[in-house]
Amino acid sequence: MSDDPRDNDPNKTAPIADPTAGDVNAPSSVEDAERKLQEAAKSGTNLDTLVGRLVVEQGLATSDEVKHCLELRRQSDEDESNRSLMALLVERDYVTKRQLTRLREILEAERQGQKIPGYKILGELGAGAMAKVYKAKQLSLNREVAIKILPKKYSQNAQFIERFYAEGRAAAQLNHPNIVQAFDVGNTGDTYFFVMEYVAGRTVHDDIQEHKRYPEKEAVNIIIQVAEALEHAHAKGLIHRDVKPKNVMITREGVVKLADMGLARAVTDLEAAEAEKGKAFGTPYYISPEQIRGEMNIGPPADIYSLGATLYHMVTGSVPYEGKNPSAVMHKHLKGELVPPDHVNPKLSPGISEVIEMMMARSSRKRYQTATDLLVDLRALKKGEQPPIAHKEVLAADDLASLAAAEAAAQSEGIPEDATEGSGRAISDILLSPPYMILMALLVISVILNIFLALYSR
Ligand SMILES: Nc1ncnc2c1ncn2[C@@H]1O[C@H](COP(=O)(O)OP(=O)(O)OP(=O)(O)O)[C@@H](O)[C@H]1O
Ligand SMILES: [Mg+2]
């Protein structure tokens, strides 16, 4: 077991994000922003030159406005001439403090060699365990995109690089309104990046953090859209492998988009290869048992399990299995008893509980085998009807359970007191039956005849 502190957060795929990542708070003062910017820049860089270039590049101010500020400083008295270009830009409202934070992020990205030809980085969108995601402009098409930039460590691994391109190509074949569209994969030097549709909105994870629980109807509507995305991907032979609330985005118009299609495989396989033998990856709260076991054959039911765990979290406000670290959570996915969702939230309909329990069946054979089947039940739930597939399973399970209970009762009671009586009655029934009596009569007659014959023959 590694002693990496990242191993202690079951919500993460592997390493947790850099604590400073995603810091969108505006600096408390211009001096603070200057200090941070200088830290982000290469040492010895002239801050004014840097600020001047960045604000123009980012379209925050024109080069004339920058020149104007520099001119003002030259003309001003001794005190004023000590003031930085940044302070003057803020004072004249060309740049806000919040925009200065963005400049720092951009500078950091550039410093890490994340200048991607053909794209202009506009700011950071978020950071996950493996990578940072930036908003950018694709210059050729003048459109906004999101770019996921992977850490340089991946560039050392030939298997990862091969898979990264293969999965990127596969993901680019997908075209579905509920899948974040993959546009491009590439590398610049040893930095690998994935360009995708920019989704202005939030993730289901953000919502859970904020409101805790989703109303059943809303959750079903969201999950239907994800299931439709999976149906499309599975039909093209692509398994997501990392379905979870953080990868389900919702646009401002309420359209659901499944993110990171095609990325999980490239990354988790690399991690799995690098990890100690037998150590499974994937976000433990939502990972399927077969992924934990490191099985080779990961099919659609694995995504269905993770989607079930996501739905469980959405409607109950709790993850299906909680534990003090990832391995404790994973152990429960393999061996723990799932608390039925309607026991956690009694307001849930029995139907949705049946569906979730079938999605999360421990054995992949007992789950929905396809997203198409799952959609049959989800659409029934949406109409307020009983989910036909899951309900049938429950009935069959009930029958089996009552049969098993009857057998168990028979065994535990041992030989019933009236059993001998019962069998005695059965024997007397046989003794009194007409064929038996005729047979007995014939036997008696034959014995008597034989005795007579024996006596007369002497
Ligand atoms: N296409 C996109 N459009 C807009 N924002 C995005 C897009 N993709 C990702 N993001 C934002 O970037 C954040 C980081 O995404 P990333 O996929 O790196 O990590 P994650 O899925 O949140 O978590 P983890 O790395 O633990 O799996 C997301 O939480 C989301 O807010
Ligand atoms: Mg993601």
C-alpha cells in the first residue's frame, strides 16, 4: 500500500488535485496579484513587460491603452513613476482584480509549457486528479473549447501514448447530444492534451455538494440522458469506465453531457500498469466490482453499475458505500451489504429502488446487460409506471426467496411429529387399496390350494 496521502480520498481517481488549483478567488490586493504573477513567471522576468503582453493577448486592454498607462507613468511625478503597470491598469478599470487571477493561471499554464499551437488559453476551468482543464479559443474556427492537459509524467509511457491516441480517435467517432464532443488529441513536446466541446454549466457533483439530494423525477431525467449517451458509446464499442457525478455535466439549458469519454481507459490503464500488482484504480465510490478485481473484460454492465451508484448518490444524498479510505470503500463494493435506496430516503418510490438495485447488482450478470434495457425501465419510471425488467427480477427473487424459506423451515423443524403418522397412514392406505387386497386374496387361495395338493398327492 502506498503512503501517498492521495490514497486517503475515496472520491478521487488517484491523486487529488493541487490544492491551489481552481483558485478563482480574486487577489486581496494588486500587490498580492503582482506577487503571485511574479511567482508564476520565470524569475527575472520584467513584470511590466509580462503584464503588458498578457493583457493585450487576452484582449483585456488594447496595446494603445497599455502604452497610454506607461506614458502616464513616465509623465507623472516621482511617486507615481514607482507604480506598476498593473496598478495603473486596475486603477483605470482596464483590468479587474479577478482578471488578474486569470492572468496568473494563464501564465502558470504557459510556464509549464502548456502553450498549444492553434489555441489561446483563456483561463482555468477546473482541476481533477489527473489533469487540469482550461477554457481556450480554437483560433482557426474562432470557437471556445475546453482543453484537458495531462501531466508530463504520462509522456514517458509509450503504452499510454498509444492508448491516448487510439481512445481519442474512438471518442471522436462518437456524435451524440449527451456526450461532450471530442475534437482533437495531440501533443506539443511532452505535453499531451485533449480538446473537447466547452460546456458552460455545472456538474452533478457540484449540485450534490450544494443541494445534497435530487428530486426523484429530476434525477431520472438526468440519468435517462446519460444512459442514452452510454447506449450510443457502447454501440460503437466504447466503454466509459469512469461514470461518476463529476463526469456528468449539465448545460445552462438543462442538457446533460457525459464527459471524459475515451479518456478513462487511456489513463486508468496506465495507472494500473504503474501501480503495484492487484491495486485497482477508478473512483472508488462509483467503481464496479469487476474493475476493482482488475478483470480484463470490462463491458457495458460496468458503466451501468457506476451509473447506478451515481443515481444512488443523487437521490439519497449518500454514496452507496462509505469507508475511511479507498480500499475500505472498494472492499464494500465487493462484499458489503447495499442499504436499499428507499431505506435511506423513504420518499423514494419502490420502482426507483428496484432499478438502482438491479443496476448495482454485485454480479455483472444480474445487472441490466445493456443501456437499452436500462432505458426501458427508466422511461417507465418517468411515466410513473413500474419498471418492467427490474420488477420481474424482484418477483423472481421473491419466488426463489419464499421457496428457499420453505425449504429452510422444513429443515430447521427436523422430522415433523406427524411424519410417522403420515407415513403410517400412507402404508395403511396401500394395505387397504383394492389391487393390494386382490393380490393378497390370490396369494392366500394359492397357498391353500398348494396345501390341498400336497395332502392329496401323498
Ligand atoms: N468540457 C468541459 N467543459 C467545461 N468544463 C469542463 C469540461 N471538462 C471538465 N470541465 C471542468 O473541469 C473540472 C476538472 O475535470 P477533470 O475531468 O480533470 O476532473 P474530474 O472529472 O472533476 O475529477 P477526477 O480527476 O477526480 O476524475 C471538472 O470538474 C469540470 O468542472
Ligand atoms: Mg472529468
